[in-house]
Amino acid sequence: MGASGIVDETETAGVDPAEPSAPASDRIEGGVSAERLVLFTDAVTAISITLLILPLVDLVPEAASAHEGASEVITGHLDQIWSFLLSFAVVANIWREHHRSFSSVTKLTRSLMVWNTGWLLSVVVLPLPTEMIGAFGRDRFVGAFYYSTLLAGMVCRFAMLRILKTTPALLEEDGLAARQRSEGLYTESYLNVLALITAFAIALAVPVLQYYSLLLLAVLPRLARLRGRRTAR
């Protein structure tokens, strides 16, 4: 039997028939642990976020060879610095959200691993549109490329949370609290996708707000959390 077909029989043998389980074509994987997947994801994200600074590092020898002043490395490349800070904040935030999503996951399915790989692809690609922002400024194609990359990652996270919501056997604690937490993250992810689509539309319609509209990502989910807390009271 191939590694891809390994099924964790010790985990599935005693499952209550009434308990939701993964579809036959998407059984729980026993070959790769959730912890290893998270560690791999962390490593790839760390490399991606480090790559963001490399174009700025390359500016130093270029400025020296052009006999520019040291301060011009900063003052002469504000667009590149802005794009670096923007993407650093974005990657740091989506990494934090990924950790929230996987904090209680102990088992994996094939589809969960596939969607996580798609999420990683969006993170790995992000340094490219980031560098293009610094080089081309508020070009609409660059903006569309940047937003599309972010949207792809958010859709992948939304799909992962849907799997976790509908398959509670993957979670550490299969109970009411765990299900409520999964549903909360799922709703928040849904709002994030809507917020990004709205921000994308604003960016295309009003180029001067092209990247400032990303602030919507911090507003809508926060409002949802506040509403949830008030409802809980």
C-alpha cells in the first residue's frame, strides 16, 4: 500500500457511527501528523517573509556603486520600503490566522493537505507582486496581481476551515466548544473573503486607495468578534 493510501486505523476504528466523519474518498491520513504540517508551513512562511527584505538589501551595493549617500538608500526608495512593510504585515497576519485555524487540529485529510498547499503557494508567490509594487507603483495590473494572490490564500483557508467545521473528528477536542470555535473561525474567514473582495473592487475603482482599502480586513472580522461577544453575554 502506498503512503498516500495509509489510513490511521487506530483512530477510526472506535469512531461512533453517529459522529461526522471524512468522506470515503478523503479518509484521515496517518502518514503525516498535523504538527509536522504546521512546522512545514511555518518554515515555508518564514522563508517567504524573509525574501521580502532581500530587494531592499540589494539596494545598498547599488547605491554605493552609484556613489549615492547612505541616506538615499532610504529616502530614494520609499515605494520599495512601503511595499515591504505592507507585505510583511500581511504575511504576519495570515500566518497568525493559519495558526489559529490549526491550533486544535490533530489529524489530517487529503483535501486538507491539498488546500494547505494552495495556501502555501499564495504565500510563496507574494514576494513577486510586492517587488512589482515597489517598481511600478499604483499600476492596476500589479494591484490586481497582489489582490488575486491574497484572495487565493484566503479562499484556501476558508476551504480548510470548512473541512474542519464539517469534520470535527480532526480536532483535538470533539465537543461543543471545539465545534463552536470552528464555526466562529469559519464565519470570520468568510467575512475576510468578503472584505478582501470589497477592498479589491475599491482598489480598482479608486487607485489612490489601492492598498489602503486592505484596512477593511481588520475592520469586518473585528466587528464580527465584538458582535459574537455581545451575543454570548
